[in-house]
Amino acid sequence: DGFREQHAEQFQADLDQRTAEALDGRMPLTLDDCIAMALENNLALRATAIDRELARLDKDIAFGNFLPSVMLNASVTTWDRQPSTQMFGALATPMHDQALRDISIDFQMPVVVPATWFLYSIRRHQAQMSEWTWDYARQMLALRVTAGYYECLALRDAERAFEAQAAQAQTIEGEMREWQAEGLLAPWQLTQAQANTLARQAQAHATQRERVRARADLLVLMGLSPLAELTLAEQTPLPDTDKAMEDLVFQALTQHPELHIADRQVAVAQ
């Protein structure tokens, strides 16, 4: 338990330090700033980079199976070079005078084994798949950061609008309270104005909570602490493309990383 608490405290300290260094003097952040920070600090993207490196190492290890393995076996036997036998009393007769040696060398060439070729082919396709997965992860991260960036801006504008409506409803409620004191309004009309004020305030508070949640999600995507303060720069939406729908579909079918990954999976299965 003590080690876990120490690790949690150290992780929080390191995260706060990395957040402070990344955001120091750089706010308000633009969309490009947020994407650059996410590509540098996102933990899921770092894990994908490690998987890509492991796939490359697996391919290199599989290539090593093509190299021949040499086995050298040597045995040494010691005996009397002049064995003799007793034939007549003290008379000894030599049996033979030969010396024997036993040395064996074995070569194994796995290159002729089909499984070696298949294994290396699979690892090669998996290495290519990891490259496409890396590109796809970066694209999806940029897309999620873009969506989170504009969600924060939209919720900020919505919160301001709801706060203005709540302030206006509260002003109208105060005026109606004075009218009702003078007998110009019925009690139910004042109650209706109070309910309208509470509804506008509830909308403003709910939007504020959503904005804080969206800001935390964006900070997590950027690999920073979700509790940090974040100021985003005003930025217009992304421009629409002027390409035809058929051109966009063709571009997706030829360049989308997920399709390249599927091609490599088919090759591995074959």
C-alpha cells in the first residue's frame, strides 16, 4: 500500500509538472497548438509507438531464422593405446595399436523449411500493419482533439448565452415583483417568472458542467492534467472541402489507413 501511495503521489507530481511546462506562457491555445501537444504527450499514442517498435523487432527476429545454426559435438575417449591380454603366464600379447577419434559437426539450415518463410512473411505484414496503425492513431487523435476543441468553444458560447438569458430573466422577475406588489399582476404570473429564472439558471449551470467536462477530456487527450486551467483562442470552423462526393469516396478507398490494415490482415490469413 505504501508503494502504491508513493507511486500515486509521484505520478500526480510528474503530471502537474509536465502540464505546467506545456502550458506555461502559451495560452490561449490554438487548434494547432492542441494537436501538437496531443501528438507529443498522449499516452495511448506512445503505447502505439511501442507496439510499432515491437512489431519491427519481431520481424528482425523472424529474419534471424534464415541464418544457419551450427552444432559442434566432440567426444574424447581415453584408453590404453596398447591393450594386451595374458596368454601364457607372464607373457602378454598386444591386441592392437590403433587410436580412435570421434568428432561430429551438424549444420541446420532452416531456410529450406516452409514454416520459416511463412513466419517471416507474417511478421513482415504485421510490421507494415503497425506502421499504418501508427498513422491511423495519429489521424484519429488529431480528429478527436479537433472535435474536443470546437466542443469547448461551442459550450463556452452557449454558457455565455444562458448566463445572459438567466440575468435577463432575473431582471424581468424583479420588475414583475414590483408590479405584483402594486397589484398589477396576479400571484401566478410572478410564480411563472420565478420558474423561468430558475430554468435559465439551471441551463447555465448544466452548460458550465459540460464545458468543464469537455475541457478535462481535451486536456486528457493532450496528455495533460484534467484539472488544469485551459484558455482556447477564438478560431473559425474548418473550411469545407470543394471536392465532389465521388472524389472523396475514391480518396477514402485508396488512402484510408484502416483499409491498408485490413489488406495486411488478409495477407496474414492467407
